[in-house]
Amino acid sequence: MQYTVVIEQAPNNYCAYLPEWPWAVGVGGTREEAVESVRESIIIHLEYVRENGEPPHEDSIWTDDALGYLAVVEENESAGGVPYNAFVPDVPGCEAGGATREQAVERAREAVRLRLAEAERSGAPRPQRGEWTATFEAALPAERQAAESLSA
């Protein structure tokens, strides 16, 4: 299965987390080490769920596409706020709220459009896709072996 993580830089290391599973966190001295650490935590969780016959969790955080950039959409649990917030880790400052997940994502897309247009007007570099996000494969060892034997 393919997973996308958000990467953040702390003063002394990097942290990577899976938006859909906020408890799936990895830390490392480099971006690559942080991503590998979170991948290992996902595999441990998948093994635990399989061995204990637990149902998958319900998501309260989703990911979507914002003009080719990853948008992370969260339920806003604070009273009086908009029900959903979307932010785009690779494009600083691109965050938006909405009454629905779709509206929050569309508003985040508009924020990305505006940010890219401003970068073009000012001659600033475009934010790089994947600078603060990464995608990787993670499977249980038995699932990997089965997939490899089918492809052989």
C-alpha cells in the first residue's frame, strides 16, 4: 500500500507523520531517516491490527490534491470555527477553511494558485513539490513476499 507523509524540520532533527494516522510518527537526523522511521511504525501497526483482528481506524484527516501539491484536510473540532481546515505543507502559508472537506480543499487550491502567481510575478522560486512531503510503499512482510512471487 502507498502512504504519503508530511515532513517537518525541528531544531535538531526531522519529524515525519502520516496525516491520516496522526499517531504514526517517525523522527530522524535526516529527512530520509524520519520517513523510514514512520514507515516502520506503520508496518508495526499493520502487524498488530492483523494479529489482533482489529478493524481499521476511521479517518478524521484526509489528503487531497491541490494543483499537484499534497493538501492535508482536518476536521476542526473547536467550537465556532469552520468544520474543516486544509493546509499545503509544500507551499508555506497555503491554508484554508470550509464548511465541507471539498470547500476547504478548493479554497486551499485557490491559495496555492495565488501563491504561485505571486512567485511568478516577483521572480521568486516556485515551491518544490515533495520538499516537505514524501510517498512510500509499506507492506507486511508476508504481503511483500506474496506480491514478489506474483510478479516473478
